Amino acid sequence: MTEQEKLIHCIGCSQNFYNGNTRLGVNRCWSFESARLIKRKQVALEQPPPWNQPAVPTLSCYRRKGYVFINGDRKS
């Protein structure tokens, strides 16, 4: 996966701020280099089980406020 393809998966992540989107001189998020693409379910914090939504490809380090990311095959 190219760097540009990987950066597309950073959109919406709370740490994407550090991918050159700051005046602090930080060009890459500290997790970017070791991140890998995996399938996980995005679950809202207030969503009760079962979690039947499909797993989607996300970076292993992806974080989003108000959500947790769980294994793709997990139901509860």
C-alpha cells in the first residue's frame, strides 16, 4: 500500500491532525509507520450489543471520538 493510499484511511481519525495538518511542524502521526490495514467494526459507545454491522477496512491505529473499534467477527 502506498503512503497516499494509507493516508486515505486516516481521514476521520482523531490523530489525523498530526499528518501535516498542523502548524507544529509534525508531518506524520507517530502510529502511521507501523499501521496496517485490518477489518474492524465501528461501534458507537452508546450502541448496545449485538453489533451486527459489517466490518470495514481500517488502519490498526485508527481512533475516532465516540466510537470503539472491535474485531470484525465479534457480536457482543
